Amino acid sequence: MIEETTLKDITVRCDVIYDPDPKSSIIDDDNEMIENYYLTPDDQNDNIIDKISPWVFRIELFNNIDREKEDDMMDENPRIAKGILMSDVVRILKSDLKKYELQIIESDDNADNQIIRFRRFHNEGYSPAIAPDLDNDGKVLDMETRREREDK
């Protein structure tokens, strides 16, 4: 029997964060992955740094290595397919999203945290907006928290 697995089935968490430096991250766990991405000399990387959005769409995938967590998730969602590799997921995403101008950085298949980071490239004539109000983790503050800060 062939089972269908969607990205939703293997995703633990999704975040949109303001992370303005493309060569490092406000999320410590992502820094090694980003550093490895930029280790390979690539003239294109140097030319695009100023064209990358400060916004990151970050997906944390279920890690097949963590068996206890796997058992819990299988109880919650029996559609999770065992044995799906990060490289397989990224290959499919890159294929499906190739019409968009995206930088995609992913963790290694053997990494403790299975992370995929997406950044859009700016269009010609882009001018950066004022940075949003952020919490200590770099996440955009919700309206209620922003009002509370303004009232102080």
C-alpha cells in the first residue's frame, strides 16, 4: 500500500522570523548550518547578500533519529512516514518552488534538529522597511504586547 505524506505530516513547527543577517542567525541552533552553507566559495553568494530578505520562513521537521518522539507522534498522527530524509524533502521542495527566487538552507540529514530556512530575494528597486518590533527571540511582537510596551 502506498501512503501519502505531506509536509504538514512531518513538520514539528513553522516560524516566520526577522533575522536580518543572512550569514548568521539570532537562533543559535541555526548558526552552524548557515556557516556550512557559506563555507563553499561561491561568487554568487557574495553578490546576493544584499538582495536577501531579512525575513526567514523556518520549518522544523520531525527528526527520525528521535525514536521516543517518533512513537508519540505516530500515536498523534499515524500518517507520518518513517525513514524520510531531510535531503529528500529539500529536493522535492526545491523542485516545487523553483519558480520563486528563494535561498534555501537546510540542515544535514544527521543533524539533531532538522531545519529548513527560506529567504526570498528582493526585486529590483527594493528599499528595506523599518524593522518591526521584536521580542528577545527575534519574533515579531503581537499587537497586544506592542500596545503594552507603548503604554509604559
